[in-house]
Amino acid sequence: MKDDKPKRQTPSVKGVVPDRDSNQDPEADEIAHYDENTIRRVFRWSAVAVVLIGCLIGGGIYLSRRKPAPTPTKVTQIAAPTVRQAAPVEVPTVNFIEASVGAGIRFIHNNGAYGDKLLPETMGGGVAFLDFDNDGAQDLLFVNSTQWPWKSAASGSPRPTMALYRNNGKGAFTDVTAGSGLDVSFYGMGAACGDFDNDGLVDIFFTGVGGNHLFKNLGSGKFKEITLEAGVAGQAGDWSTSASWIDYDNDGLLDLFVCNYVKWSREIDIEVNYTLVGLGRAYGPPMNFQGSFSTLYHNEGNGRFSDVSTAAGIQIKNPATGVPAGKSLGVAPVDLDNDGWIDLIIANDTVQNFVLHNQKNGTFKEIGALSGVAFDANGQSRGAMGIDTGRFRNDGSLGVVIGNFANEMTALYVSQGQSRPGALPLFTDEAIAEGIGPASRIPLKFGIFFFDYDLDGRLDVLTSNGHLEDEINKVQQSQHYKQSAQLFWNTGSNDTSTFVSVGTEKAGGDLFRPIVGRGSAYADIDGDGDLDVVLTQVGGAPLLLRNDQALGHNWVRIKLAGKKHNRDAIGAWINVTAGGLNLSRQVMPTHSYMSQSELPVTFGFRKSDKIDSVTITWPRGATQTVPPERIKLGATTLIEEG
């Protein structure tokens, strides 16, 4: 029977040949074979898809966990600043020769130390050059301390006193302390010399622990203590340090400014109990001692003084606590704004420095922060000790040097812009740029002053250095108890650092003999025109150093005598032009740390043999022109007011 059912057409699949021997239905076999291949292909593509998805997931996880590749550093080429190349400078050879023993100086400072390590024991040792007998030669006065009242002296030991030495004019000294009235014993710190009663004889004021002492010069090498009747003893608990005679109100009489350090007693010191690891109890900085107010005494003209500290506005308080803000060790009197009225810059230890601006009405205004002198360049206070001022650039600008604690650079604040009468200058610390900063960082600086040691017309700088703790090297390898002085020569260059550190090859080894340096002063002790130096040390002998320069530089010395103003002419300015130099120096014995230098002012001119002009600016600004022919080269000239 004929099957009428239409046959399903076998699809033509390329590459697929039907199995002829199969017993299956050809159509079913074809369909089955087709489905199998399709499944295989689908499976293969599914597997590929799974692998791809897995790779994507794994890659994403890897990328999410992998640390991002560092961004390539973009280097910007910056041109280095141009350094001005200065012509090489040749530091002059000026030897300082130790002359203490040969000159007859036998003084040994006594600090009364017995083991308790009380702070005053390591802070004293002032010195003064003065002409107490008016013979034209600079004499020497050493300030001494003594045993503590609760500690008896060793049996048979001599009683420590002040020490006065008369100069024979050639640099040889005779001890004239005995019978002078200065052979007294108290815990002295520093000295200030000035003729407070205008009788032509220089009087002496001593600072110390437990109060002050004033001695009137009676003439013939005799002094009388008049502390109580003069009213300048201070308070029983005062610890006074540096002091200065100044005429702050321009009435012709010398007034007295006295720095007070901290509130101190043996009980407070023991309670503070400063220690060093590995050493135990040690001398330390004053951070844990309360500050103290300094004192201003007004000269009433009858041998008496009035304490005007509060009314004059010099007692600066901490605005947050109301306690005294100052811890004063050094004072530099100077007319900052050229208005004829003396101002005061105060070096404070571990707290901000003060600048007391004279308001010309008997009062002062503290402007330390406004003037730029209060802090360092980072706004931090430092351990300030000695201080001095000077016009070291000979361009009218004023420099202020301050000796700071160990590992703190010496400060050199310089007034900016042209100084105009009545305009207060702004100061910036240029110690690094001027060459003093880095070289002075390590030592602990006390005495410091400007002086022209080579008579080239430019002010140089000398610092006296020494630590507080005799075993400091055991805990700070860079520090030593005895330290060398530092001398900086003024190059006068306009295109490099002004100051160059001087070593033994240019100044001799005696100047740099390690001592526990404290006070320092300068004077021409032998009449040869150059400036000799004395450095004191706590608990030891001083160094008297004779300046033996032989550079052939010309010089003059000028001494002023006031009539309308104080007889010593303290605060006056002397301006001399010679050899293209315009030199300006202040008559001011107060320099350094607790010390006084000579009153006559020395001017050096290098090889110039002609003075062009001499002008005196007296307090209040009155000027006096002196015919230059009146000034003799290589000699001291006395100029009286008017």
C-alpha cells in the first residue's frame, strides 16, 4: 500500500554524513546528530563565557586589591639663587697677650659654692674699668661674692671682698683695696660706675643677692658706703644683676636703673631641685623661678634717690597671671629714635626681652614685641645674658647684640631703614646673614660687646663664654664647663657676611684660653690707643688681655665733660668723619654682662691722618661742632660742653 504521508526533508548539514549502518530511523538519527552538535557548541561557548566572566571577576578583585602605581614625580627645574661672590678678605693679625699676673692682678673670684648648687653661685662675676683717681689711666674693679651666711668659712681663710686696682698708666696695677672702703664682703654680682653728684669723681654702685650697695667717691682713693641714706638698697630679697647710670629725664643728674633677676631664696632653690640625668642635683635655667621687677631710682639732687619704678611704667607684668614678667640680666641704654632721650633694652633670661621707650614725661612704654627685639625669628624667647648696642655698619643703622644660652645663637638685631628723629626703628635678627649666628650657637654666652680692636673704624664683637654646670660634658658631649671666648672681625663688606670668626692664628691663643667666662669689659690700659680686654670667670681668676696690634692705624680718643648735662656726658653721641668713614659712637660705660667699660670713646681710621669733622650730640639733641684741628691724632682730647 502506497504511503501517502509526505517525507520530512533531511536538512542538509554541512559536514555531517548519515550513518548508513544505523538501525535508527534516518530522520531521527539526523535530528539527534544535529541536536548533539548544537549542544556541544552551546556548551563550548558557555564554557568560554564562564571563563571570561571568571577572568573579569578575578581581574576586578585583583585590581581592587592592588596598590595603585605611584604617580610619576614631576620634576620642575628651578634655577639656584645667585650667590654674590665677595672678594677674599684678609683678617688682620692682632695678638691678645695674657697679662694678668705680669700686670699685678691677683684677684680670685669667690662664689661661696659648697655643694648645694644654688643658682647665684654660677651667675656672678662683674668687672669695671674706671678712672677713680682722675689721673687719665683706666683702673680696674672686680666684683666678688662671698660665703653664704648659713655656711661658715673655713678657719683661717681670708674674707672675700671687692678688689680695686690702680693703673700706673702703662698697664701695671697695684691692689689698693685695703683701706679704700671697698674692702667689704657681701654677695656681689655686678657694678655700675657714674658721677651721680657731678663732683668730678666717679662713684660705684654694686648689685648683689640680698640687696644693693652704693659707694661715694671721697677722693684720694677713699670710698664711703651711703646705701641706706641714698635710698637705693632695694628689698632684702632682691637679686640684682646688671645696672646702669642714666639721665632718663635729662635734668643733668644721673639716675639709676637696676635689673632684678628672679625671686630667689635657698628654700625656693632646694624646692625647685633642678637635676640632670646621671648627675643628680645641678644648676639650671630659671624657668621654675618667678620673675622679678627691675627698679628705677630717680636722682633727687641731694644725695638721695626715689624709687619711681611703678610711676615710670618699667614694672612689666605677665598679662595672664599678673606676676612680674622680667628675668633681667642685661641692660643696654641707648637713644633708639634719636630724639635726645635715653631708652632701655633689657635682656631677659628665658622670657621675652623688653624695650622701654622713653615717653619724655618721666615714663616708659614697653614695645619689645613691636620693635622686633622681644623674640627670635620664630617667635621664641631665649636665654639672654649680656647685651650691647653699636652702629657697626657706619651707615646710621643700630645693632643690638645679645649673648644667649648654649645651643642658641647670639642675637644680632639690626634697625631697618633710615633712622629719623622721633621715628622708632623696627629691628630684625640678622645674626645668620651677618656671620655671627651659626658660629656662636654651641657656647653659652655671657659677656658681649662691640669694640674696634684693630682700629680700622669698624666695630667688632667679642663674647665671653662658659657653662653653668661643671659636669655638663657627661650629659652633653658638645658642651664644656670652661669655654673659649669668640672674636668676630667686622669686614665692612657690602656683599657678604659682615662678621668673620677669628681664630688663634690671627689673635693668639691667650684670648681663647677656656674659662668659665662671665663679665667682660674693654679699655686702653697702657696708653697705646688700642683696646685691651678683661674677662672674668666664676670661681676663678680673670684674664686681662693686652692688645698688641701693630697695624699702624691712626686713632683718637675723646672724653666729654658735661655742664648743663651730667658731668660724665653719659648718653651723648660723638660723630667723627675721617678717611671716608662716618663714625658714630655713644658715651656709655654700660656694656656686656654686669660690667662697665671705659668712658673715653676710641675712634680708629686705618691709615687716614686727617679728621674732617667732629660733632657732639648732647642729651635732648643739642649739637656742638668741634674744630677738627682741636683733635690730636694718637692722643686723648677732652671736650667740655659748650
